[in-house]
Amino acid sequence: MKKLENYVQGKWISGDGNGQQLFNAVDGSPIALASTKGLDFAATLDYARRKGNAALRKMTFQERGRMLRALALHLLEKKEQFYKISFQTGATKIDSWIDIEGGIGNLFANASLRRKLPDETFTLDGEAIALSKQNSFMGHHILVPKEGVAIHINAYNFPIWGMLEKIAVNLLAGVPAVVKPATVTCYLTEAVVREIVASNILPDGALQLICGSAGDVLNHVTSQDVITFTGSASTGLQLKSHPVILSENTPFNLEADSLNCMVLGNDVNPGQPEWDIFIKEVKKEMTVKAGQKCTAVRRIFVPENKMEDVWKALVTELNKTVIGNPHNEKVRMGSLAGIDQRIEVKAQVQKLLATSELLFGSLESVEVVDADAVKGAFISPMLLMNTSPFTSEDPHNIEAFGPVSTIMPYKNIEDAIELSKKGKGSLCSSIITNDARTAKEYVLGAASHHGRILVLNNDCAKESTGHGSPLPLLTHGGPGRSGGGEEMGGLRGIKHYLQRTAIQGSPSMITAISNVYQQYAKGNSCAIHPFRKYFEELEIGDQIVTEKRLITSADIDAFADVSGDHFYAHLINTDFNGTMFEEQVAHGYFIMSAAAGLFVDSYKKNPVLLNYGIDELRFTKPMYAGSSLYIKFTCKEKTAQELKEINPDVPMIKGADIPKGIVKWLVEMFDETDELVGIATILTMVQMKNKN
């Protein structure tokens, strides 16, 4: 019998003893043994902190992002071998696609976030805060990687996605991971980790794997570590209450299975596109992954006058579902992950049947294709009905983690909102409606109890990812029963692995610490214009102060004619009584244009390739004809750009492969009284001197 190995302290090693036997979910045949007995978990965590954390912390966000992208590309090349193993978990091709390519997609998505982060090992968070009248004292917030390890305790339903969606976030943040997948399907996770290790893309200690029991790993956590858990609420609470976690105040992110719901809007009737969308979405959520998703729909709320039409339509569709061996192309629903899961699902359905009736399916038998229904962990989809959802608590408290959902009636949208809340917190909810007022009322009324709400209609159905699909750039988690945690979420997710620290000091000192120029800091007086410097030659704080330009009425009139902006305040013959202005005022965009005329190094060719955009443009004081304008122009921030990959099938944009970077410049606009009249951050694309 094959024995799975653990990847710890830079080595593949087997645990002692026989360990737990793992079985093929489709035919019941034994696959492997898994054991972590004899592993030194204290040494494993220490290795992650000492080796992995130290290496990742030295890398910039850009380097970490490119590392994730390289890993995603590598795993994508190896995906077919993962599909072969995934079938043994009972997953169909579509189920496996979600797990495998969905997980790899998380790596790509998080890799792309590097473009929103600096080429530094740390980042600033939020805006600068002035703390003194003379602008000599200020505050900011800085984010640095925690000096611990992310410990991921994952569920059995997504052996690949569950790992990759979590490590993508901690690795981009600069924190290593120890992954403990659920043992029943850990053989698939092990196969992926073997490819990750073989690629040599991650530094030593960045990723470790334990296949089997978590042992005493939680006894060795510290305040710098982060623990994530996906699974049942009861197990999550038990782990979260661990005395070491409590004493160390170790962050614990819990994503628990929840009683997610879907609502059919009262405006939707048979024959409408939204009706078909609703039926299709419910069926999909019940049968994809055999209902073994933490986001799967468990409660279906339907207007009471449409209950019969809905359940009959659902029964018709469920009856078309072909169940059996995932290798068979006709099969649309595979098995549960194991026999134990089937026993558990049946026990939960029995509890639900105390207050509900079974409309479709069977606890005793299931018709399967190309498989043995007894040896394999197969189960029938089951649609239940409860007609008293306000007085029956079972449908709102009991979850059967399989292809099981309960349909319930509601009278009006207020009832639907209240029923959705009876689940006491869920990962996601959906409402299918074409009525904007209904959608708004439901979202605002139900949002406090759900981590994500999908509003689905014919406008977005073709491109929608659906009710049960968490997305890497949106938060995944929910309040109450669903754990109160939050995973992914783009930059929000990364911040769970970063320590936010308030820093205070002079603008010049904060500039020196952050490598981002802060307003009122001392600038570097430039002998030559900054636009004549290549990217590598520019230093943060490089600064020029321009000559003054007189703003005339003729200038304002000319800009009005050129731009077509004849707003009354820009016209000389306007009666300004009762307005905010004293006389003809210059266009804000004219002031910005005039500013560019002052700070741009004109006529001569230089390393500046193009203007990339303007951020945070504000006009703080009106400028009238007769005022004079001058500019303080400062290099604020630099980020190197990657060379674009050359695609022989796509025409190359001229200059696309030139080594270059994006430079942010602080543009401060002053009048002749030295008062600030405007401020902006402009971005330019600047060529690098180094051609390699």
C-alpha cells in the first residue's frame, strides 16, 4: 500500500505507523495510507519562520507576485495529471475544473495584485495624516509581513483550491505556510505540492505539507502566526478556543459551513428568463461537487403562490441528472468524498425530515451509471419542502453537507429578508430578480447576515460566476454561523498577514522610512531637470520649483473656447453676486494644464516616454485673472515595470518592450501669495538606462 509523505523541513518523509487508510470515493478501492505520527511540529513551524519567512520578507511585492505567476504557469502545465487523481475523490470533470483551474486562477489573480503594490518589502496603508499646524509632524500607517507562519487547516471538498486560494494570499504578503488538508482527500493535495516543490519556484520553507492528523501543531503557535480553518462550525470553535491560541492572541480566520440561501423575487414568473436562471442555478448548486461546497445553497425561498411551480420544475431538472462514475462523459454528478460523508449526510437528512417532507430523491437508493452505488460513496440529490419556515427551526439550523436543499415559502420581501437571517450568518446569498427596488431592499436588509450577495438576472447571467463561486478579488467569509472570518478579497486579504503599525515623525523622516515622498518633506534640489533622468537615476524627493506664470483673462477665455467649457464662472461678463466667486475664475483644468507647461521639460527629447495619468487632483483655492502660478514638482514614488511578453500572433506596440518604470510625481500648485491652489499626483512612464 502506498504511503503518502509529508513535506516538512525541506524533506519528504513518511509518518510512523500505518496511519489512516484512504479510499477511492467512486469504487471504494484503497488508495494510500496517511500518517503524521512522529513528526516534530514545533521544528516544522520553526523551519517555516526561520527559513521561509526570512526569505519571503526579503522579497518585494513585485518579486513575490512574479513568483506566484510563475507557479501558476507551472501548475497549469501539469493540470492533466491532477485531473486523473481528482476523479478518485468522486469529482466530475466540471467539479475538478473548479478545484484545479479555479485554484490556479487564484494564483494568477493574486499575482496581478502586485501592480497595486510598491516594489518594496512593505507598503503604506491609507493616507498621510497631518498632526501639527506648521506641518512639521505627521503620521502614517505602514504594513510589514508578520514574522510567523500561516497554518492552513483545510476542508476535504476542495483539496487543491482550498490550498492554493490561501497560500496565494500569504505568499504575496511575504509569510510562509504549513498546509494541513483534510485527510480523506489529502492524496490530491500531496500530488500538487510535489509539483510545487519540484519546480523550485518557492524559497525553502515557504510551503510545507502535513498529510494526516494535525497532532500538537497548535501547541506551538505564536502571536506572529496566522491560523485559517475551513470546515464545520463546531470543529472551528474547538480549535479557536485552544488555550495557546487564546494566550498568544494568534489571529484565527474561521470559514465555517453555513446555511446559504437563494431567493426567487416575487416579480419573476414562469416563462421569464429569470425563472429559468433560478431553476438552473438551484440545480447547479445542489449537484456540482455533489453539494459538497461551503457555499452551496441549503435554503430556497420562493413566493408562496409559486411554490408548486418551482418545486415541480426543480424535480423535473433534478430527475435529468445523471449520477455515477465521473470518468463517464454522460455523468453530471459524482459521489461524495467517502462513505463516512454519506453516513453523515443521511443522518442530517433524517433530522430535517422531522419537520420537512421529501419531494425528490431517496435516502435508501440511488441509480448510478458505470459504478457500484454501494461500494462508491454515491447518494441521491434530495429536495425537501418545509411549509412553516418561521416556526420550524431545523431548516435554518441543520446542514446536510451534500446534494440536499429545502424549499420554503415567503409572503413578501420583508419575510424573505427575515428568513435569510434565520440562518444566523452565511457565506453567501443570492436573489434572482429583475426589479431594482426589490434587489436594493433585499441587499440592504440582508447584508448584515451574509458575506456575499449575488443579484442575478438575465443582464448578467451569461457572465456571472454563479451563487457558489468565491472570487479571489472579493472577500470570502461571513458573519455568525459562517465563522466571522474573511479570506481573499484582493488587497484586503493580504492585510491579514501584514502588521499595521502607525508611524509618526517629520515628513522628511517618514519619507526616508517609506521611500514615498510626503508633502512638506525636504526635497532634493536638482541641478538638471528630473525629466532628463532615467528611471534608475531618479531619487525619491528630486524636486524643482518653477518660475511664475501670470494668469490672464485672455488665457481663461482661450481655454474656454478650446475646451468648450463655458461654465458661467469662467465668463468675464457674469454677474457674480450670489455666487462663490468674486470675478472671472480660471478653469481648474486650465491651472493643471498651465502647471504642466511649467514643470514639463519642453522641446528636448528625454527618458520620459509618456504621461500615464493623474491621481488625486484637487483644486483648493480659486485663481483669478492677474494671479501668478508656480509649481513645486517632486519625485514621489517609483515602480519598475516588467517587460511585456512577446506574442508572435499580436502586433507589438512600439516601445512596449523598452525597459521602463512608472514614476509618480507630486504636483503642488501655488499662487503669488504662496498659498496652495491645487495638488495632484501625476504618473509618467520613464525609460530605464539599463537595456538588459
